[in-house]
Amino acid sequence: MINVLVAGFKGSMGNKTIHMVANNDKFKLAGVYNPVVTEKNVNEVAEFADLDVSVYTDYEQIPVNDIDVWIDFTIPSAVYQNVKFALENKISVVVGTTGLKDEQIVELKEIAAKNGIGGLIAPNFGISAVLLMQFAKQAAKYMPDVEIIEMHHDNKLDAPSGTAINTAKLIAEVREEHQQGNPEETESLDGARGANYEGMHIHSVRLPGYVAHEQVLFGSKGEALTIRQDSFDRESFMTGVALAVEKIGDYNELMVGLENLL
């Protein structure tokens, strides 16, 4: 049995994760963490009435020796400290929270390597999203003019999404320095062209009814290519989360991207 702690259990993804862990014969829900709740046990939440699992609101309360994997679906302002705490206490991490800065990831990788602990930071746990990023990286070798549109629900805190940023990073690995568009273009409204990542524009849409969606648009002389993925239900992410929890104990480094485990 893999003992799992879920951080951010009251969020949409945290909620799905508790159900996944509780219903997986290979996992045991050993605790949940949220510093701003009043519950002492998850069974105080109606839909988890049949579970007897402690709620921890402070790091000092957590029985670190009894936790194998820390799953983090919290908020950008909390994820760094959470992951650092887990790795320093030799707990493997599976992180779906976005907002980690590049320099923070470098530091966390050093901590994981020092302690010989496996970890995964996944911009997206959906298999379709992982495939989109890989396909986009391949396409960029031949079609360097590209823009990214990501669409999410209107409660998402950060923009652009972690998936969109990671898509741009993967494209940048194979895309030579390239000037696209009209160098003399101007914006009649600030932000009309979106964010700029190494010459690639990223556009963020936030609307009710959406879950998580991304399009990568490539253009060339006389032709265009669009790669799109859609996540219609957060349940679609749980396959990737379960895979990460099951495999991460076999590693001794912190990795970025679910493709590292596929």
C-alpha cells in the first residue's frame, strides 16, 4: 500500500483526488492538508462521511514517517513551500498545482536529488494534453510560426496555464530563433496580442462552462496546422495522477512532465 496525503482537498482537483485514492486498492489515504479549514476529519464533509482520515492544518501535525506520497493541488502561493516541506522530509511529491517559478523548480530538484527522493511536477495530468505537447514539439521543427490559445474555467487563478507555458518551452527547445508576424505591428488595445514567450504569443481565455482546453496553431505558406485537446471533466486527470503515485517511488529525482513516466 502507498500511503498518500492530499494537499488542497477542498478544491475541485483535490476532491477528485480523494475519491481516486480512496477507491484505489493500491493506495491508502493517510491524511489531507489545508491550513485554512476548520475540519479535523474529512468525514465532516458530507460526501466523505464514510472516511476516517485526519485533516492537518499545520506542517508540524503531519506524521511525515507515515506518508509515502504528497499530492499537491493547492494554490500558486502555497505550492513551493508545500513541495519543499515534503521533499525535505523525504516524501515523494506529485504536483499538479501551477505557479512554480523556474528558479524554485531548480532548488526543489536539488533538494530531491540530495535526499534521493522521486517527484513529479505535471503541468497537466491528462493524456491528451501530454500528447498535444509532444505533437506540438515535433511540428515546430517544420512550422516555426506558432501561437497558443488556452481556455479554462473562470475560477482559475493564474494565466497563462502551466500547460501552455510548458508547451511553449517544449517548442522553444526545437524552434530556432525566429521573428514571426509584422515587426511594425502595434496594439490598439493593450494585451491584444497576448503574452510573448520567445516570440510565440500565448492567449488565455477564462469562461464559465470550460474545464481545460488548448490549441496550438501553426501557420506556413499556403497551409496551417491546428493541434487541440479538450478536457471536459476533471475525472480525466485522475488516470495520470494514479499513474504518477504508483510509479514515483521508483525514482530519485524531481521531474517535470507526465511524459517522463509514460
